[in-house]
Amino acid sequence: MTTMHKSPNQPGSALTDPVRYPSGATAPVRTKRAFVLVLLTLFIPGSAQIVAGDRKLGRAALRVTLTVWALALVTIFIALVNRTMLLSIVTHPVGSLVIIVVLVALALGWAYLFLNTLRIIRPTLLAPGMRPIIAVVLTLATVLASGSLGYIAYVLNVSRNAIGSIFDAGPAIDPVDGRYNFLMMGGDAGDDRTGRRPDSLSVISVDAKTGESAIISVPRNLQNAQFSEGSPMRKIYPDGYNCGDECLINAVNTEVTNNYKDLYPGVADPGAQATLEAVSGTLGITVQAYVLVDMDGFARLIDAMGGIRIKAGGWVPISGPVTDEANGIHGMPDGWIPAGDQHLDGFHALWYGRSREFVDDYARIARQQCVQQAMLKQLDPATLLTKFEDIANAGTKVVDSNISSGQLGSFVDLALKSKNQPVKRLTIGPPDFDASFSTVPDFDLIHAKVQETLASSRSPKADDAVVSNDRPAAGTIVAAGPTGTSLLPASQLPSPSADFTPVTTTPDGTPITIELLNGLKAQGDEQGIRDLVATNGQCAPL
């Protein structure tokens, strides 16, 4: 008897399977098949090839898919139990490079699978009206899948380049007394930052475990700054940086850069390092690292973030050129930042933190602290994702630091812990010390107040132990003790909250306007303006 074999085209043949062999299928079935194959490639890469194409390719792709899923689950687990480890891997130069290469390879492989899926679909078998629809759907799926991986790789590469430009390749630092202390220096400079005189000096002290933080501001005009034990400059100035009125703490950078660089062999920025040592000795704590912020480039960073939101206690001038050098009097202001709720772009945020006309340095310090907090509070994940490249590129033009890039992940984790916690604040000047204190500072008292502030940030009731940044109103007298300073303990100072009323009217109820302020300026009534803007050191992030 002769054995009969079925032809591929005969009914009942396996070759008539519409998924793998769509030639004999109806138009609706072919359309449904095309959509299913696209979805399979999108959600389970390799499965479309197994059911309808090259099974060898499909098995290889599916193994990669399962491996990626396993790695994703491991990543989620690490994020839940040890977020610092995950951040350290992502921010490490070698770890981030490996991730970038893997992501690019996965993106290209996924794109190839979509192209292969298009071949499997065989668009010529589809109804003419469905061909462009399937083409659009497949293109969108490719962009969503492969494009997303490519974009993540691009963002990581931008981040990696920014980290390499900003941070140091040196060794990691250890906490001292359970805290990391970072010196933030801000000042105007051109492309060459070496030797700048910082306009602002602040130490951000963070508890290494909890992330609870404190900001300690040092006035730029502090005299007789003490260099820390072991500082090369201590040999030059064993009794403090005291050579007259010119020896202010913000002049350390320039003097060391110009005259004592040889004392710091192998140090990238001797002036910044010496300033760090001066702040350490002055405050009686160990400051482990510094961050330099170029204030002229600072506006770019604020703009890249989309601006910041603050509540301003008083009007702040955008100062015009100085017309009286002897008395430090400026000409007509170029503009004003009003009191009340404000959304500041980079230019206005820079002036808000920089301006000191009609007030003293301590009002400016309070506003600078507020701007710092607003940036930390408002730099949320959504902003980072949508504006990451602009922020990273701005950061390379704004920031320099000796923080080790290898330790950046742990510090990012600390920043995330700190984000929603209250920040303690202390200023070595009003409102926490008398205005004359910076000229003849009592370093034992400074050390005691610093330790009290840091102890309050470690307290279980830290929320009730906050150093205020609120400026006293015009005519208020700061309480004085035997040393001429405010001796109110940190635990009794009011919280720097938004619970203040912006001054928007004169004492007789007349609204304060640009025209009113400029009119007083035109009349030469500087004191009248001082009275109206005396509360501009009050500020709170929104």
C-alpha cells in the first residue's frame, strides 16, 4: 500500500498554522497576528520569534530577557535593603560604564528583534489599510522599548561625565563623631576659580546614619580665624589669621593661592583646602570636604531646575553700580524682588542670595541658607528626570569639589534621607551672635554653640531644637551676655518656618512698591529704604 503524505497546502497540515504560516489565513487573522507579535516583542522579547520565526534567535533572546528580569528583581531587592550600595554602583565611574554598555547592547538587541518581528509579520500579506497602522504601532513600540533603554544609557553617560568633571578621584572620607561636614563656598569668579574670595561660607553637617542636618554659616568678614591642628597654615599663623583688617576669613583662599601653594604639594586647590582648615579650626569641628559654587554660573543651575519657590520677608534690591566707594553706596537699583511668595528664576535667585544693600551680611546669609534649602527641597525626581541634562551640564560649570566620586552614592543616599527632615541653622553673627562678634570672636563660645546645635540635631526631639534664621525687626535689640553675644541656647530658639508675615506696606499702611522705593532712593533717603526692607533676611522655602 502506498503511504500518502499531506502537502503543505492541504487542509489539516501543520503548515497551515496561521501564526507561523499566515499565507492561508484570513485578513482579520493576519491583522490580529501582527498585533500579537508586536505585543509579544514588547513585553516578552524573543517570544515572537519562538512562536512564529527563528526559534534559535528566539531562545537566545528569551534567555537574555529572563536574565534581565532576574537582575531587575535583584536591583529592586537591593534598593529596598541597601539603597546605598545601589547608588554607589550607579554613581561609580566603572559601575556606571558597565551599566551604560549593557543598556546600549540591550537597546540595539531589542531594536533588532522589532525589525525581525516586522519581517515575521510580512506586511505584504496584510490588508492595504492595515499596513501603515501596523508600521506606526511597531515604530511606537520600538521607541518605547529600545528608545527608553537608550535614553537611560544617555542620561547615565551625562551623569558619569558630570561626576568626573565635578568630583575628585581621591580616597573616601570617614565620618567624624558620626557626622559628615561639608564646606560650601560661593563666590564670583571667571573660568579660573583659583584664588577666589568666597562671598559665602557655610558648613553642612549631616548625621551619617539618620541624615539629620545642620547649616552653620560663617560670615566672610570673620577675623582671627583659627587654623585646625595639622594645617600647614597654622605654622604661619599659630595664633590665628590675624594681620589686621585685611585678614578676613574669605581672604585665606587668595593669600594661600598667591603665597603659600608650596605648603600644599599635590593638592588640586590649596586655597580651598586652606579655607576648609580655617573653617574647621574656627568652628571646632573636622570639615572633611568642600564644594565650590561659582555664583555667576549658579543662575544656570537654578534655571535648569525650573526656578525655586520661596516666601520672602521683605523687598530685596538688584543693586546698580557703586557710586560712592567710600561709603559703599550704590546708584539706582536695577530692579527689586518683592516681599511675599515668589518663584525665582536663576538671575533673581542669584541676586536674592547675593544682595546686601540696605542690610548687613547676616540678612544675606539667612537668604543664602533659604535658597540652599529651597534647592534641596524642590529638586524632586520628576524635575531630575525631565531636566537632567540641563542640570548636569549646568553643574559642571557651577560646582567643583574634592569629594570622592567613588563615595558619591552614599552621600546621595544621605541627601535623600535629609530631604524631608528639619534643618538646624546657626549663624556666627546675628541673630545668634552680636553683629560685632565677627571682629573679636570668642572661639570657645563658638565651639560650644556649634556642639549644642549639632547635639540638638541628634536629639530625639530635634524638631523642637532649631536655630532660627529669622532676622530681628528694625529696632529689635539682640540679647547680650558677658561676651556681647546672644546666649540663647539652640533648644530655645524659634523654628525657621514660614510662619512670618512679609512686610508689604509702610507703617501707615501704604503699599510698598518699586516706585516708592526708587523715589526714596532718588531723594537720597537711604535710611527710609533700610527701614522698609529691614526684614528681607526672613525667608522660607515653599
